[in-house]
Amino acid sequence: ALKTASARSFSRREMGWQTLPSWATAAPTELDAAVRARLENPGVVGWRGRHARLDVSKLGLERLPTGREPALGASAAEKLAKVRELDASSNALGRPGAPPIEFAVAGGGGGLGSSLTSCDLSANELSSSALHAATLPSSLCALSLSLNAITALSPNVLALRSLVRLKLARNRLTKLPTAFAACLPSLEELDLSHNQIRSLSETTMGCAFPTSFGKLRELRLRSNETEIFALGPRSLPALKILDLAANRLKSPSEGLCALSSLTNLNLSSNQLASLFSSTCTNQRRMWVPAGLHLLSSLSVLSLAQNAVVDVPPALAEALKDLIEIDIRCNPLSAESQQVLARIAAPPSSQTNSDKIQMGVRVKASMAHRLASGLLLGDPSIAWDLRTLRAVGVTHVVRVADDAELGAHRNARPVRSDDPRLAESLRTLGLLTDCPDKIPDSTNLSDSPGGWLDPKAVRDAFLRTARVVHPDKLAPGASDELRREANIKFTAAKAAYESIAEAARTEAVAMPTFREIRYHRVPISPATGAAESGEDSDSAAAAARVDEVCCALDEANRFIHEARSAPLGTFVVLVHSAVGWSRAAAVVSAYLLATTAGLPLSEALSRCEAGVLPAYRPIGGGVLSALAPHVSKALSSFEEQCHAQRKKVIEVVMEPGADVSREGLAATAAAVSAAATAAADAPPPLPPPPPPVA
């Protein structure tokens, strides 16, 4: 019987027969229907375009479609052979029991993979063994394997000689293969974020001498708990962007300081105490300390959330191409803050009248001490407990409304009625001249609090792109129609990018620490045309002004209670959720209430004096950056303070005195009652005669 069975199987192989898998003869399922629907949808696949794209993500697939499934139709194989970009993320291709991942070979007669150049296999439960059993097309230029459980790269990945972009973020890699750089000579972008590569050397990165990443321009290594970075220009000669954030680096290494081609360096959330290395390097026949000042091509530098105290005075002269430096949440000395102020200020003398030189954009945590126990800060300080402890903060006054504090997780700090975004919203069909024509599904005014909803904006851009994209035209369309469609699509893309740039920082819940006491001042930011068109004499405007005055009064009471303790016991920090102008308004109101004869302009000038030039508003001062109702509330608050002082003839303002409006009114009433009682009292009796001797 065994001989007969083996002979029968041999005869079938000789005749070219093959046993069909179970999915080839099974009845169509809902999953097959979903794949077929996406395969036949030209809006998803885009067959008319030069780069056909297929999206089969989030379907729970355990195998990829090959085109031989009867449920997909007769032309499925032909369509799959044209696919150049495949998105198969968030499936179950690596689940135990799933068949190996298979792609068609280029020039092998059709099927998925014949023309494939980009493939996304992220979040598929792939292990190292599942990746080793996969058959990957050799024509791949971009491959994403993020969000998997890969511990080592398999030879089939190293065989992709034409690979340009490789994403391996959020896996379990501890090192790369020895010949990694030699096997992938065309690699330009490499993402190894959120892995377990503790030591970054030529051995762990697979670029031991004499091989190197000759074309690598972008390298991302954040959140690897790395303590040593021993790569230099010999391993990374063409590197432009390097991300080493959220690691354990204590000082910049000599190799890092020698990467002269770097233009963007991110060293935030490390343990850096200095910008200099512990070694020296030979520069122009002189041995000088190695440091970040040697990166002459650097344009963007991030050093946020470290332990940097001193900033070299000659940093701007050494980094002549520097455009932006982020050094927030660092215990900077007073000298370093002055250095940053000089860096942020534009040059005093312009050598070339045709080219206006601008200062470096400095992002630094601002903590301006206006009085004993009173600080004016920026939002970055409130995120870092270490910085709060360094300046001794015990009380925090937070100026923000509900949306800025994360009441709506999908809300962003950009108003839907912002006049700067009106044209962009109109381009995407989110704003029209006739409110009746705005669909309910895309009306941004229906979003929570009138804030921009990122999902609504993204959906609007996709709808617009599917209509105006040049690839959606008929095959025989004229060049003029294609030119007009290209102009419309470019305008839609620019509109979407402008809105995304304005709403880049998503509103999330700001941190609150147990050891600090908080008080919130509900003052909303400027909302543009909605407030500028409001009648200043209307009842609604007066009510808003009165609400801001009450909020300023409550903030003054909170600050007074904190500062009424012995000197040096409590420190109050006032900051805004976005920017610093509203926090300056709260501090100015406190200065008006505590300083006799102080005008509002002088109080605002004191607040602005400690702000870096890069953060100061252009023209008009602080009042120009405030909403109209907040400016009116400050003027009204100033008048009320002066009116209360006129009623009080002589009031000694001690450090523990009540400076709120109610406190000043009670003091005035007490003085007036004392004067009235003295006037109504009977005249005193004459003194008794002296005793007779």
C-alpha cells in the first residue's frame, strides 16, 4: 500500500498536478468579499495612477491574496500584478498557525508582488521565525516591519539589495547582523526606535570597518535605553538626521561630535549635563575638547529635558547654520539664559541690505521672577517636575480653558473660526459663503467647543483628493485638464498642510503633581473674527469682560494666600496652556492690585522684560496678543483698583495684606466707618485741674 501511494503521488508530480489548498475550493466568506470590494474600488486602489496602491489593512487577514481565489474574480491576478504599494498593516499574518507570507516573483507571470516596491507589514504579530519563512519580492524599496515581535533579522530581509527605507520600530532587537550595512548598500532611512539596542557601536549596528552606511541619511534610535553611542563619520559618512531621544546618554561622544554632515540632532530626554565630550579632538593642529559646537552643519538641535546648566557663549558663532534650538526643561544658569537671549536676538547690524538676517529660534523654559515668590513661566515648565523643583514651585496658576486641558481628546488648540485658516477650510469644502450648504458631517462648528477636529479635516482632504486628483481623469483627458487638476490637487494639499501645521500640537491632559497646589483661571485664547465682530457695548461683551475680571480677582486671592506665608516658604508659578500672554495678564492684574500708582503699561512691560526676544509679540506688545475682551477686562480691573485706592486714605500694603477687590473694599469700608464714628463721637472732656499742693 505504501509503494502504491508513493507511486501515485510521484505520477501526479510528474504530470504537473498539485493539490489545491482549502481556501481555493471553499465558499466565499465575508473576508473575501471585503478584499474583493477593496480590490475593485478605484478610489482605494487607484489603477489609473502610475503607482497603483492596495490597502488591505485592519481586516484580520492571516494570508495575503494571491489572485487565484475564485471569490476575488477572474481579473484579480491581473490587478494584483499591477500593485506597487501594499498596506497590509494591522492584520494577523504572523499569528501561530497562519500560512507563510508569499509574494509572486518579479516576471513570474502575475500575482501580488510582481511589481511591488513598497510594503507595510507592521502590527502583524510577526516573529523572527515567521519573518524567516516569508517570501519577499526582491524589488522592494520600502519595507515596514514595526510593531511586531522580531528579535533578529532574517536572511530574506538582508537579500533586498534595492531597499531604501526600512522601519523596525517597536520590536525586540538587541543588535543587527554583522554584515547589515554591506547587505543593504542602498539604505537611506532606518528606524530602530523602541527596541533594546543598549550599545550603539559598529558591531551592534552591523557596520564594522571597512563597511559603512554610505547612503544612510536618516537614523532614528529613540527609546532604546542606550548608554553608549560609538558611531562616527567612518560608519555614517552621509548622515543628516539623527534621533537619540529618550535614552541614557550622559555626554556626547567623540564620534557623535565628529558627524560634520548632521543637520538635525535630537538628544532630548537623556541625562546630558554638558555639551562637551570627555575626550579631546584634533582641530587645526590643536587639541580641543570635543563637543556639539563642532557640528558646523547643524540647523536644528534639541536638548530638552536634560541636566544642562551651562551653554557656551560662542555656540551661535560655532554653529553658523543653526536655525532652531530646543533647550526646554533644563536647570540653566543665569549666564546661560543671557547667552540664549543673545542667540535669539537678530543681529544688530545688517551687512547685506538685500538679505535680512534673523535670530535663532530658541525654545527655552522661561521662568521670570517678578517679585519674591512670584514667577511667570511658559507651558514647558509645567510638564517637568524636576524643573519645578529646581525653582522651588509650590503653587501653580494655570491659565487655560477646558479644551486646552484635554477635555476633548480629539480637539486641537486651533479655532474653526480662525480667519487665517478660512481660505484653507474653504478649499477643502469645510467652509462656504452660504452656511446652509455646509454638510452636517463636515461642519466644524458642530465639533466640541468650536475646535478643529483632525479626523474631519483628514476626511475632507481625502474626499477632495479623490475628486480633483489628476489620476482620477479619464485615460484620454487633455493636457489642459490634467494641468488644471494638478493645480487643484496642489491647492488642496497645501490647504491640508497649513491646517495641520496650525493644529500640530494636540490638546492632551496637562500633568498635575501631588506635591503642588493648582488653581485654574478659565480665560480662553483669542478666537479671531468671532470676537472682533462682536459689539463692544453689547450685553454679551460686558458679561465676558465681567467674567474675566472675576477670574482675575480669584487668581489674586489664590496668589495672596500663597504669598501670605513667611518669605521663601511658597513660590507661585503663573503659566498659560499655550503661549505666555494670558499668564502675563494675570500677573499684571496682581501687580496692579499690590503696587500703588502702577499703570497697566508698566505692569505688562515688567512681564515682557523676562521673555526671550523670539517669544515676544511683533508690534503692539502683550495687549496685541490678547483677546479683545481680556484687554478690556484688564483696563476695567485697573480702573477698579485705582477707585478703591482713592477711597482708602492711607493703607499700608504689607506682604500678607489682602489685595483682592473684596479685601480692598473691606479695608475702605473699615476706614470710612472709623472716620464716621470719629465724627459722630461727642467732644472729649477737658482734662481735670492739677491737684493742689
